[in-house]
Amino acid sequence: MDLPLAPVKRILLRSGLRASASATKEFAQLLEEIIADIAAESAKIAKANNRKTVLAGDVRAAKSKIV
């Protein structure tokens, strides 16, 4: 797991959720998986448009497809 836990914990607290250390780790793992999925889909969209660079619009389109 590469995502730091402190920012994840802050996000959870801002959402009004108190989470145990193990739950915070699970949220972090889930976020990493979601980010990886959106990144892969964004890259596919950029490639389909003959670009190597992913743009913000690609990320939004990928998010709409995945989430």
C-alpha cells in the first residue's frame, strides 16, 4: 500500500466517520484500486484520441464510466 493513511483518515473524519486503524487501511486500499482503475481507463481514452498525455477530461470521462 502506497497511499499514506493520514490523508485518508482526515477525509473520513471530514465525512463524519470515525474509523479504526484497520478500517482506514481498507479504505486506503480501496482508494488505490479505484485510482488505478480510473487511471487505466483514462489512458485508454487518451490513446483512443491519439494522445499519450491524459487530460482532465479523460479522467472525468473515465470516472463517469467506472463510478
